Amino acid sequence: MRVPSWLEEQTLYNQGFARPAKWSGRKRQEDSVKDGLTRKWNDSKEFGVVTGALALLSALVSSVALAQAPAAAPAPAALAAPDAKAAAVAKPGAAQPKVVTVEEAKNVGTVAKGEAIEYAFRIKNEGKADLLINDVKPSCGCTIGKFDKVIKPGEEGKITLTIDTKAFSGPISKTAVVLTNDPAKAQYSLTLSAYVKPFVEVAPWGFFRIQGLVGEELTSELILGSDEADFKPSKVEVPHPYLSAALAPASEKERLEGKGKTQWKVTLKADKNSPAGIPSGEVKVTTGIAKQPELVIKVSGVINDSVGVLPSQVTFGTFDPKGGLTREIDVVNRNSKNAAFKVTAAESGVPGVVTEVKSSDSTKVKVVVSIDPKVIKKGPFDGWITIRTNDAIKGEIKIPLRGVSL
């Protein structure tokens, strides 16, 4: 028997016929399928509506964001120059200065030792803007640079270099670096050279050397020579009252070969009252030469005491008197003529501080300083240790003595 379709079954049912049980089951099955399809259709419609709404909303948001977005940053080449100078360089058509140096190197020939060399380099501005000389940096402290800071278009300025020749002999060459605002020549060098001739030569070396002991007469001799016809030393000035100087024509034995036709001897003497230390200063000689009227000669050397002590003071610091502390003093004989040198006594001016002389040889004597715990008083002390010797000049030496006893 053919089973009626759902549509046929529904028609019969609408006409009043009862629905068979198996038909009803089939109907429920077909209803279930139909309902499922209906729900899927409705869901798809709702999904389409939602999807469309979302797409529309996204388009609206994108339009608003695009309308409110800031303008894109300009390319680096379009950025403004950081300052006016950079902007001027960046514009090829802008007016620029143009530095032109008439000569960048100058040799002034032969100059006398001690004579200042001064030369003005001419600087032209052939550009259309102000030429700025920002700085002139000499190569050494012996050179000084002066310059015009601003040179107008079409005008000319100067850079003057000055060299002090006191410390030079023979050929010299000094430079200075020039800094400008000309983009094509922002930095360049000027050179000033010369031959420094000592119209008076000093031999065998170029300075006086005073060396010896306090209490001795010390001398240093130099030969001054020159080929100049007017060379005739007439005056010598010394830097200290314990120094004196004398001039005299050099004898045949004293003359030095190749040091000039005319030669004089100058003797510098330090008397017995010269202080210990390093002599310094300058001796000035009037030469009689027009090209070099004054000759300056430096003084150096060392003058020692005939007897020295090391250390120059004795310090115990803060100490426990029962600790057995000691200190040592070296007494040094610098006088080679006193072969029988000795320390005759060593005394402490502080009760409880004991001294003992321990001889070694004629060049050095050791003095030991110790603490007597039974005598030393509690607290600080500040006194002297007196050392006596057989030296004619340094017969007594006083050394500071300090400490704090607990």
C-alpha cells in the first residue's frame, strides 16, 4: 500500500479524516524536518541582517577615523633648518662670504734671538656676505694671534701673528689655524717662519750653573762670542744680592773655536751667604749690538747645606709608651773636605724622649730616638732634638719633635 505524502495526509485530515498512527508519526518526522529547515532559514536571515549591520557600522567608523587622522609628517628633506647659519648653507642661492688670503705662508728671514717676530697676513672677503673670523689658534704658547673679527664684502682685514724668539735658535716655523664662516674654507692654516740668529752666542752651554754648599764661594763662567763689529759688553745685571758678575775679554786659552771673532768671558759668583736651595732668575748683559742690545742668560743649579738630616722632623703620633717605639735620624755629611766628620752630641728637649748616637762612617751618622716609659708624661709634647757636629758651617741642627703619650 502506498503511503500518502504529508501534503495528501494533511488534505485528508483537513477534510475530516482521521490521521493514521503511522501517518502521525511520519507527520511528526516531517514536521521536525520542516521546522529544522525553517529555523535554519530564519537563522540565516537573522545572520545576514546582523552581518550587514556590522559591515555598515565598520564602514562608518573607518570614515570617521580617516576624517580625524593627522596630516602625514613631512619628509626629512622638508624639515626646517635648525638655525640661521644652517639654513644659509642649505640654500645654494644665498649670499656667502669668500675668504681670500693674499699669502698663507711668510718667511721673514733672519731675526736676532730675543727679537719678537710680528707679521700681518692680509685677508680679503670677495663674497657677498660678512666674513667672520671666528678664531685663530696658534700652534704653541710662543705665538700670539690678533685678528679682525668681521670683514665686510669687498673689504680687507688682517690676522697678525707674533712669535717670541727668546727660546729659539736657528730655523723656526710656527703655524696658526684660522676658523671662518666661509663654507668653502671654514678652516685653514697660516705659517710664519724665520731664522733666529743669536748675534751673541753663549758657550759652552746657554745658562749659568751654580752648584755647591752653603758657606762656599761658587762660580760659573761662560764665553760670549759675536762677529758683530759693535759687540762690546758693558754691563751685567744679576737677579739676587748674593750673586755678582764680572766681564773681561777672553784670553787666548779661554777662546772657543767657531764662536765669533770677538769673545768675552762673564763670571757669575755666589758668595758664602748664599741660601740653600735652587738658584733661579736671569742675568742680563748689555751687548752694545744694535740688533741685539740685551742678552738674557738663565741661572740654575743647586746649593746644599753642608750637613743634612733625614727626616727633617721626628713625629711619634699617638702612642702607648710601653710599646717600645723608636725613630731614626740620618745625619749626612755633604762636605767632602771634612773627612773627619762626626756627630758630637744629640739631645732631646722633651723629658722621656731619649737619643743615642750610633756612628757609621764619615759620610752618614745614625741617631736613634726612643721613649722612656718611666719618665714620659701623659699627653702631647712639642719640642726639639738638637744635633751637634764638628762641621764649621753646620755645627748645630735643630729638628722638631712631636707626639702624644697615652
